[in-house]
Amino acid sequence: MPRITKEDLSKLVQDPSGQNRSDTAEKISREFTTETLTDSERVLAEDIFRLMIRDAEVRVRKALAKNLAQTPLVPHDVAATLARDVDEVALPVLEFSEVLNDDDLVDIIGDNADSVEKQRAIASRAHVSEVVSATLVDIGHEDVMVDLMSNQGAEISEVSLQKVVDDFGDNERIQKPMIERNHLPITIAERMVTLVSERMRSQLISRGHIPEGIVNAVMTQSQESATIGLLGDGVEDRDVELLVEHLHSNNRLTSGLILRALCMGDVSFFEAALARRAGVSLINTRILIHDSGPFGLEAIYNKAGLPEHFFPGVRAAIEVARETSFDGEEHDKERYSRRMIERVLTQYGDLGVEFDSDDVDYLMGRMLQLPGERAMHH
């Protein structure tokens, strides 16, 4: 391709038509991106850009923006000016230019609170920082939120995600890309459980955002029929603790929920819930539950303020957990859960303990849904 020549510039002076200026803008900006210019040619080109970004004709500025959006060599002031231009000039720069920084982007979002297109371009950048995504979330245009949630290169803080759930929790266009994100904090996933369709709930589980046992406990609590399920494997302690903290701060860490989780074989949730309610570290709580003889469990249980009449059932459930290792056979989780529930109910029958009828109904219902030992061996 021919280099920038004196003729180009003299032609601009002699025939300053819009077409000519736009052709020159196209030529110089394209050549600039090939990185073949000498230093003095580059300086000259940059000076020409600084004149052209003030050109009255949109097509001149548009030719520059189209070619300069992708190059990291463009001077910051040129990129920042183009990014604030009308949409057809600004959009490629807003979406692709790495020369723009967070301050530029936050500024531009603030100045263009009504321009959905500019915000969508920013939401679609290869990398969006938490501060930029928070600025977009505060304005909260639906289309922008769809783009932002769909962008795996966008970092979005938990606070921002909470706001999106507040504003758009029941909106399928936004639920879907949220669930498809690589990482969704468990506290957000837990709020979404009751907002989304059954199909999306199973996606929340299969993508590893939230354990199945917790989904079921939450669904049961919201009076919807919980599908059978147990805590998925490989959930991080920290995730379970985060969830427990979230439930606790919303007054939802009830003794019923804790018992149900345990009967579904969700021992790690039980441990974290007791630790939280008792104000004891998770490590010490585990020692008390599992390793400190007959009185450790009772001590931590009482400190957690759980109802006395539940205790025999809890002790039975922990014994089942201690005796059981999953055999990896089909339905081993269901067999385990059934065994645990049978043991808990037997314990109550033998002791003649008064048992909250809701919980009995719930446990009986769970047993009816779980295939019996025999059915599983066919």
C-alpha cells in the first residue's frame, strides 16, 4: 500500500472535499495500524488524526474510528475523543479499543446514561472490570444487562449481581446468561432457585453453582415440591459457609432447614450451619460432631440453639453418616438418604418423641419418593 505522501496532504489542501478527506482518513488510519511507519511518519499521522477527529463530516471520523479501534498504538486523546462521538463513530472504539481506561469508560457511561448502544458496546468489551460493570448495573438497561451477563470477560461483583437479581430476577433474558456464567456466587444462585424455571434450576445445579441438596431445601422451604436430590460432590467449604452466612443473615437458617439438609445426606451444610449458629469455628464444630465422644455433638447442638426434641434424630442421622460410605453403585445417594430417614423415624418411634408434624410429613414424603432397597437391585 502506498505510504503517506506529501501529495496526499497537498491534495487535502487543494481539494478538501468530504470524499477526499474521508479517503485520506481511511488511507492514513489503515496504514497506521500496519505498524510500518517511521517515527516521524507516525507523529505526522497522529497530528492529522487530531485534526480529523474534529472534522465536521461524520464519514471522516467514522473512517478513522473503524481503523483505529483495534490498534493499541493510537494516542489516548484521539481514542477518547472518538469514543465520545456519535454512535456510528464511537461504537467500534468503545467495544474494541484497549487504549481506553476504566476512568474513560465510567465517564462515558455517566455522560450517556440514555445511550443504550454505547453502553452495550462497553458491556461487550473483551474485558470489563468490576468498577465498569457496577456503573452499567447502576443504570440498569435491560439490553445492556443481557450483554454484560453474557460476557464471560466481564468481572461482576457480588453486590452488582445482587442488584441485577433485585431488578431483573424474574426476567428470563437475564436469568439465562447469568446461569451460564462461569462463576456465580452461591448466594446469588440460592436467590435464583425460587425465581427460575425448573429447567434452569437443573442448570444451576449441573453448572456447579449450587448443590442439589440446597436447591431442594430452598424449594421445600418455598412450599414447592422439591425434586429429590442430595448435595453434589466437590462443593467447597467456603461456598457452603457463604451460603449459610447468607441464609443466617436473612433469618432463614431454621432448625427445620438444617434437619432436612442432614436427612438428605448434606452433612457439610449441617456442620457449617451448626458452626454459624453456635458461633464456633467450622474445624472445632467438626471435631465436636464427629470425634469427641457422646457429649460433643450434644454440646454443639445445644449451643446452636436447636430444639431438644430433634436431637435424637440428629444423633441417629450422624451415626448413619459415619457408617456409610457411598458404594458408587447406582442410586447410592438415594439409598443412603432412605436409610438415614428410616433410622431417624425409627429413633423417634422407639423413643415416643413428639416430632413436629410438618417434619414427619416431609420425611415420610421423602421416603415415599426414594426407591426402596429392593427396587434398586433390579
